Amino acid sequence: MNERQYDVTRSQLRKLESVLALSKEAGKGKMDPQIYRAMIAGIESQMAELQQDLRKYVELTKGKRLRLPSVNDLGTLIIKGRIARRLTQEALARRIGVATQQIQRYEATGYRSAGLARILSIMKALDLDFQATVTLDSKKQECSTRD
């Protein structure tokens, strides 16, 4: 999500709030109770999803520390970092000297198609400080081979 999408989502939420208020006034007692409840529940469900998306975006843009539970989540972390820095894909592409479509491809694949050097340059462009702790699984033992 970016600022424009955030604004669009807020606008959609306001429209749904209006639709909900009108539906509650106009529909109650005038339609089948099951249909009425389903209609209201559907609108409320859509509103809850939009509210959750807005909350996630606001949290990202507050500049808090991002957590990387696994190396497999690195791509998602980079995308969140871009959003937290309030950069569009186009702006990030300009910073590192690639086409916007390349950033779109990277993000579509969770940066799995990007090499380590590219990932590091993107993280530097986003001013992301990366620190890692590598934990060895004590249950797994290295197999030794005999000569």
C-alpha cells in the first residue's frame, strides 16, 4: 500500500460506513430478517478488512522495528521497509537505477529472483539496518564421513 492507496482505502471505508447507516435505516423491517442480517454482516466484514489494512499501513509508517521471523520472510520485510519509508516502487527503482518493472517483479516474487548484491543495494537505498542471529539447531548433528 502507498499513500494514494491509503487515501482510496479510507474513502472506500467512509462510503461503506454511509452504506451501512442507510442500509440499517432502510432495510430493517422491510426485508427478510435473514437477508437483512447477511447484508449487514457483509458490509461490516468489508469494513473490518479495510480497517485492518489501514491499521497495518499506519503501523508500518510509524518507523517501528520490523521483525524477520525467517530468512524466507526477507522479501516481505523489504517490501514493508519500502512502505515504511513511504517510497513508491518507482521511487525505489530510481534510487537503485533500475526500471520500475524490475521492482514490481522483485516484489511479485518476494525478492526470490534478486541476487544478494541487489538485495543489499535495495536495503541500503531504503536505509534498512539489518542485524541477524543465526541459531544452530542443536538436535541436528553434522554427519561425519570416514576416509
